[in-house]
Amino acid sequence: MIIGIGIDLVESDRFLDWSAFKKQRIFTKKELEYANDDNARSEKHLANFWAAREAALKALGTGFGDDISFSDISVVHDDNGRPELVIAGGAKNALKELAGSDAHVMLSITDQDDYSAAVVIIEK
């Protein structure tokens, strides 16, 4: 049964002027390493990660704030390059409250030209 769906669209150029400090505050070390491995598309990767976070928050029915921090939701890639969400801290608590301990979270990311989009589906 689907418990939550979230979608987000973001323009990648917004990450061009972000300072290293701001990026380190928002993104995990693994995400920054992944983005920096492809300097030509670094902002695109960051936009993908941001869109995934926002889509996850929408699927959870919450936002960033006192209970959920930027680092509570992040993106990793499996051995085949497929993106997956890592949900920790307050976001993990919200997920457990919403869907119980047997929740399954699915992520899809796409990008075209200057835009990145992500969809998150939470199943129980």
C-alpha cells in the first residue's frame, strides 16, 4: 500500500554560487565526493540530491526543521549506480511514524538541461 508520494523539480544553476561551507552544511561527504568526481556536472548532481531530499520530505508530509535536519536524508548509489535514499535521525522517526518499521522507500531521479527532478514513493 502506498503511504506517501513526493516530487520535486529544481534548477541546477542555483547551486553554482553556493559556498563550500553551505554545500558541506547541506550535503553529506559522500554526496560531495560523488558530485566532485564529475566536475563538469557537479551542480547537476547537487540538484539531483536536493530534489531527492525535497521529494522525500513531501512523501513524509513534513519539512526540514527542528525534528529533521539536512543530513537526515541523503542519496547513495548502489553498485549498479542506482540512487537510493538513506534516511536517519528525525526523518527515520517520521518514516516509522508514518509507515511503521516495514516501510519501503523508492527513489527515481532524472535531469534534463538545467533541471533535476525526483520522485519518492513510500510503501508499507
